Amino acid sequence: MADTTIQKGVLKTWKDDRGFGFIQPDNGDKDIFVHISSLKGMARRPVRGDVMFYEVARDTGGKLKAVNARIDGVEYQEKTARPGKVWLWVLAAVLGLISAAVAAYFL
């Protein structure tokens, strides 16, 4: 269960290739783990030194982690609908058929 109190801290370390890091809380508590999945909708990935706002929860092993995190001063990015892979294949097939028809017409 998450502590709904918003905490503040500074991102002390960040391993971008692995998608996690540790926040140093402003209240002096021990560093807290943060995973990229807790930063949904941020317009950019975090970097060391970012001021973070977050809630605290326990993972399945009982360790504390940051959840519902956000980077201070960074906007949320609205998700845009992207066509699925099926639609890309359909589009490619239609364009191929049109190209073949045009080529056949002019030959």
C-alpha cells in the first residue's frame, strides 16, 4: 500500500540503460529505489540531479520504492495513438497493390 503523502528528493543515481535509480529524500531518510515504470507520462527520461516528487510503497519483498513519481518542472506527455503492426502491414500491402496496378497500366 502506498503512502499517499507526496515526498520530495533529488535523483542521486540513474542507470538509464537499466531504467532505475535512487532518490535521496529531502527529509534525510535512506535513499529510495525508483523504476522508470513509476514515471509514466513524463516528457523525458530522468537524469541525475533532477528534483523528484513521489509516493512511497513497498515492493513484493517488503522494500521501499518510489511510485507515482514525477520530475519537477517536466511536463506530462500525452500518449498519441500509434498504428499497430497489423495496420502497417495492411498499409504496405495496399501501397504495393497500387504500385503494381499503376505499373501495369503504363506498360
